[in-house]
Amino acid sequence: METPVSIEDIRRILPHRYPFLMVDRVTEIDRGNGLARGYKNITINEPVFTGHFPGQAIFPGVLILEALAQLGAFYLLSEPGRDQNMALFAGVDQVRFRHPVVPGDRLDMEVHLIRDRGRYARMRGIATVSGHTAAAGEFMSAQTNQ
């Protein structure tokens, strides 16, 4: 698959839909190095901002992790032979939130494959805004047939 990847290709591979699709663009897939890069544009129109927090909109950390996991799932599921699978969260480790993400930010994401055991995979993700680390950590996914 060539990069950058369009939103139509992302929607073809990931089952998520509004308001829970957290990847706007995949900019790089490098299978040789186990790497995927992409981003999500954070806008004030995100439904979560009605309550997180009124008067001081901050994109929730758990949704940053979800965005990283979705990028990782795209990396795994875009590989030939896995297109009928779905990747589910199986765990998170060593997660740290370091910088707030607010409307108007572009959340740049990078995931690195640590281990792929077929049904289970472990990845390390980092999300940045304007060069500042917003969140980083490891996550595991379990693949299942849709």
C-alpha cells in the first residue's frame, strides 16, 4: 500500500466510524522497520469537548492512546492476509502523558512494532504536537476475525 493513505483506505481497513475514528491520515508505512506514521487533526467540533472540559478544552489522554492503537491496527490489518481481521486492545504499559492536546493541534503519531506473534502484537507509540511529546507508551492488540 502506498503512502500517504487516504481516509477512504483507512475506513476500508478500520471498522471505526464517527465519532470514534481517530486517524485522519497515514503518512508512512515501513514494513521493513516495523513503522507507521500518521496524524489526527484535533478540532473544537470533537464531541468530547462538550464535557472535557467546559471552558478549557483538552483532548482526553485515553483518546490519544486510542488514536495510537488505531494507527497500529491499521499497520497490522493493512498487511495482506489480515484484511478480514479486527484488532482489539489487549493491554497498555508504561504510558505517560506529558503535554496537553487542545483544539487546533495536529496530533502526529508514530508506532513501532515490537513483536508480532500472529494473533497478538505489541507496539510502542508516541504522539506529539509541534515537536512536544503528548503521550507515549506500549500497547498490545489481539486480532480476531470480524
